[in-house]
Amino acid sequence: MKAVVCEEYGPLKSLAYKDVADPVAQGNAVVIRAKAIGVNYPDGLLVQGLYQMKPPTPFVPGMEVAGIVDSVGPDVTGLAPGDRVAALMQMGSYSELVSSPAAAVFPLPEKMDFADACALLCAYGTSHHALKQRANLQPGETVAVLGAAGSTGIGAIQIAKAMGARVIAVASTAEKQEVARDSGADECIGYDNLKDDLKKLTNGKGVDVLFDPVGGDAFDSACRAMARGGRLLVIGFASGRIPQLPVNLTLVKEFSVVGVFWGAFTAREPGQYASNMKELIGWYMDGRVKPHIEGCYPLSEAPAVLERVLGRGATGKLVLVPEGE
Ligand SMILES: NC(=O)c1ccc[n+]([C@@H]2O[C@H](COP(=O)([O-])OP(=O)(O)OC[C@H]3O[C@@H](n4cnc5c(N)ncnc54)[C@H](OP(=O)(O)O)[C@@H]3O)[C@@H](O)[C@H]2O)c1
């Protein structure tokens, strides 16, 4: 089968698209024929050696797959060839056939699109966990979402709306602001006068929750527009700069800075993770959330697709599809 392989850490263009051995379903493993493979920002960091995890090379990157069960190991119960499923893994999904422990595989409703299923994993999963467990978001509160046309950003807009909040979306271009508006944001603004605009839109009060996957200058401005009792969610640093927080701001406004690490959450709290996914799939089925899939690209084009995501060019979710699927 074909797979995308990181043979050694380096630029994205050094990823190899090559033949590797087919996986065999042993023990409690399930082999899935990929129909959609989710692309995530951290995949691009991982293969360049810029992520917190540094697996030995060679390895196949990718943490999301949705497709059809091809074969199951002898210890697997409750899953059979032909089932529509999705799976979350630390890496290994950028390939035609993907092996996953059965415990990480969940069945998909008949009507759920494979690309949408990938988006509901890391992107929506992170935003949901952040707003629900970490921020304890309440109906009527105001959430500002930075990087709002990105994959976690769109998830955050739709989930905050599903939870009854008001959403101010922040994105760099008119086109991205339009995508955020179409995703349900109540107001859309740029970064230029971020602190003043957030204050103005909240009548001087500031935002109750800040969802920040960007960091850098955007964080420096937005952390000065927090409401008293607010929660500042640290999601990521797509700007490339991990900001420093003057902690006197948290004293004056009595706001909290709250870290979010969805991967650790799924591993440490499997019961809560399963119940979050159930809620998300329910919201998807009744139309309250609907991922924005920017495009589906051939698996062989993974390096260019990752360049687009890491180069600030993408909106929503990008998906890879094996040849012939
Ligand atoms: N904590 C967790 O558990 C967790 C989970 C998933 C992802 N993350 C992290 O969250 C961050 C965003 O992930 P994502 O999936 O939302 O990514 P994404 O879809 O690529 O969106 C990121 C957004 O960041 C903004 N941005 C600002 N400066 C940028 C730059 N120099 N390069 C690229 N983007 C820039 C862009 O919006 P504008 O152009 O509008 O600014 C872009 O839409 C990443 O750092 C990722 O590693 C963390």
C-alpha cells in the first residue's frame, strides 16, 4: 500500500510518498481502509521535529482516519469488516490502510460524511473540551475566538453557539471573516485594534472566554480585554511565538489562564472523551455543528497541503484521500 513517510525530520517537502507493507490485524487491532484522512496543524510540526513529541524515524504521521473496517484481529469484538468507522491515533493515519487499537475506533452513523468525521475529532474535539470542561462556558457569555476561520476556530464558533454563547470571531482577512460569519459568529473583526474592538463590542466589560490557538501579538492584545472572572484558553501558537503574560493583568481582572491539551484529555479521561464525542455527534446529526471542509486532496499531495495549513493559507478542515477512494 501507499503511505506518506517521514524518513527523517526536515522540511515538509522531504516527506516521501512510497510503498510500505500492508498492516496485519493482530490481537485487538482493527485495520481500516481510509476514505478520509484529517490534516492537522500539529502533523506539520511533528514531521519537522518541532512538536512536543519526537518519535523515532521513519514513521507515518497523521492522527485521524475515517473509513471502512477491512479486517479485525482475533481479540476484537463488536466491530466487523464493512463497518463505517473513525479512529484517533498519535500517528500513522497518512496511509491507505491504517491499523488502530479497537478501543480507539468508534462507529459512524450511516449519514455521517467521512471528511466531517475527521473534523469532529481533533479540531471540534479540542474546541468542545476547551469550552465545556476547561472554560465551563455558560449560556449568555461572550466568547472571542482567535484564528476563527481555522479548523479549531470554526469548531469553537459552532460549539460556543450550540452552548448558548455570543461569539466574536477574529480573523486576518475579509474572506476568512466571511467564513467565520457563515459558521455562525455574531460579530467578525480583524486583529488591528483587537483590544479596543473587543472592549467596544462588550460595552467595556471585556470577553468572558478567550479561545486562543494563535498566541503572539494577538494574545498580547486580547489578554488586555478580558472580563472580570474570565477564562483565557491557551490552545496553541500558530503565530509561531509563545507569548509572555504580565500576571498583574490576572490580578486586576481576576481572570484565569487555562491550559488545554486535548490529546492528554482523550488518554487520561476516556469516559469523558467518549461522552463528549457522543454529544458532538448528536449536535452534528441535528445540524447544530457542520464542519467547513475546504478541500479533499490526494494523499500524495500531503506536503503541499501541510504547507498550506502551516502557511496561514487554509480555512476550516483539509482532508487527504487515497487514490481511487
Ligand atoms: N491544545 C490542543 O489540544 C490543541 C489541539 C489542536 C490544535 N492545537 C494547536 O492549535 C493551533 C491551531 O490549530 P488549528 O487546527 O486551528 O490550525 P489552522 O486550521 O491552521 O488555524 C490556525 C489559524 O491561526 C491563524 N494564524 C495566525 N498566525 C499564523 C501563522 N503565522 N501561521 C499559521 N496560522 C496563523 C490563522 O488565522 P488568521 O490568518 O485569521 O490569523 C489560522 O487560520 C496549532 O498551534 C495547533 O498545534 C492545539
